[in-house]
Amino acid sequence: MSTSRQSPQGAHPRHGLDEVIHAPVRFSIVATLAAADKAEFAFVRDTVEVSDSVLSRQVSTLEKAGYVAVTKGYVGKRPRTWLALTPAGRTAFAAHCQALSAIAEGAGEAGG
């Protein structure tokens, strides 16, 4: 006798969501970085509308996951920090967005 539930995780698209990216601020950071090769810390902070400390903490989480690369340098004598999605970060973001789309599409089908 077979059952349609082959694995404990099942086939629901929510299993494709990335727990690291799913948090609203981190999702917003990754979405902002997905649109560019790299972005200055201040630009991301202002775009996502968070404080320096909140952005720093969330970027640290994304960096530990291997999704964001942080580069420090100078423009003239002023220190700057640039953020960029890694290839793994771009792949994870694309998969996360695909899972969100699948969930949304499924909701439309379920509503019949």
C-alpha cells in the first residue's frame, strides 16, 4: 500500500522557503542586493528603512549563511562598506521567490 506522503517534509511549496531569507528585513536586504552587483551599506540601510545596527545584525546573519559578501574599503578618506549577494545567495533568493510564487498560485487554485 502506498501513500502520497513520501517524505516527512511533503511536497508543499513552503518546504522550499529559506528560513534565513524569510525574515522580512533579511528578505528586503536580499531583494535589494539582487538588483545590483553590489551596494553601499548606507544605500541598503536607506532603501530597507532600518537603522545601522539592525542592518548590521541582519547582514551578519546573511553573511554567516554564505548569502552576502561584505567588503570594506575607503572612498577618499571615508570608510565604506559594500554588500553583495554571493552566487549561493542569488540561488537561494531565486528558490525562495519560486516557493513564494508556488504558494500564492496554490492559494488561488484552492480558492477555486
